[in-house]
Amino acid sequence: MCRWLAYSGEPLRPSTLILDTQHSLVKQSLNSPLGAETVNGDGFGIGWYPTGTADDSKPALFHSIEPAWHDENLRELTQAIESPLFFAHVRAAGGPPIQQTNCHPFRYENWLFMHNGFLGDFVKMKRDLVFAVDPSLYPHIHGTTDSEVIFHLALSLGLRDDPIAGITAAVQLIEKVGRDHGIAFPMQGTMAVSDGTTIWAFRYSTQRRSRTLFHSEDIDTLRELYPDVERLNLFGRNARVVVSEPLNDMPGAFIEVPESTVAIIGEGEFDHRPFLAEAE
């Protein structure tokens, strides 16, 4: 239903990935071969942690209901700023209205969150799930999407202390509520969350047929594979990107994240861990 990317590494102009790659996020908004919807033109958003800010600083946001390919401000902004960690998202509305408050990524304090997918029969679950959000967090839900509810559930259930545990508890609650309402497959999608230092990228669905998710190979390996590709010199040694689908056709450049997995990226750390895989 959407496409997204998350970058971590040396400070980079977001336009390098959002606009200037072979299959950039803007190009994917027009034509997404691996997506559930080919066109993702119902708004977009970027969230970034400015270079040189403290670890607990609030990230900046820019949202628009314009199609990403149509908005000149996106080009101006992404070419002007640099960031060591940023999120970008293009939306295909699957029900909730097209409005800025429904554009990803979502922010709370120093946290960013975005999602590609849906909650099955969300209208049946919505009341129970929203009532499970901590009362202190409820006023921060500004839109009408299931994605924003997932984020605030995870915040309510410990995300700020342990992001994997918080997302796990949120998904388990969603699946329990879904079962109580007779919904066979309550959870679908990929999610990314960051505190400004680390990115946690999740691929999971109740049906075990999740939306696609990939991460880039490390830069040193890519330079060995493609010594004549000058574009690789734009990236530092710690650069990694997690994407809904690959940004180019270079064999080996992008690796698929397995089903029921969380990829952890940040400050030289890179790891895969099973995520709710015990029911496989």
C-alpha cells in the first residue's frame, strides 16, 4: 500500500536516494513493480535527524498530500539538507483519507515510525486498540490511520525502553484483538522505527506473506563488486539503506530481509533477529 526507505550512515543529502537513484523512491511512487499498488500518489513524507544534533533531539518532518513526483518542495528540501539518519515514505491510501496527518513518518519526541501494510478489518479492531493506548499518548494521535495506532500502541507498551519488545507487544495485542473479532490475518506489513541513532526494520504478517523489504549490502563489498561505479563514492563506509524494494538493478546490491525478521542498523551495528517467528 506504500513504499518507504530508511537511511543510516555518514551525513547524506536525502535526494541522493529519494530522487537520484535508478529506481528512486519518487520513481517507485509512479511505478512500483513489487508493491501491492503500482502507483503511490496519495501523499508523502520525510523525517530526518539534522546533522550534529544530540542523540535525543526531535527529528524534523515534512509532509504533503501532493504526489511525490509533483512536489517541487521535496526536491528543494532534499537537495538542501544533510542527515545521518532519515526516513522517507510515499503513500497509497487504502481507506483513511488523504490528509497531512495521515502521511508517514509519524513522530513522538525523538522517535520516528513508518509502516507499509494494513491491519485487517481495522474498523472492527479500532475501538479496542485505541482504548489500549496510554491516556497520556492518546492526544498525540492526530490522524486516522491504523499505522499511527500501531506506533502509539508500541509507545504505550515499552518501545522507548526496548523497541523490539514494544513492537512485539503491539503486534501480539493486535493479533489477539483480531482473533477476538474473528479476523483471520490481523497484521500485515513492514515497519521502521528509530530513536535517531539506530533503525529497527520489521518484516512480519500474521499470514507469513509480508510486504517486501530489502537492505543494501555494505559499501566495501559493493565497491569490490563494482569498482567502476563512481556513484558509490557518495556513500561512507557506514552507509546502509532499508527499502521496500531495491533502488537499482545491480546484482547483489540489495538483500531481501527474511519473513518474520527485524533488521537492526546503526553506529556500525548490523544484525538480523527473528521476530515473532515461533509460530512459523
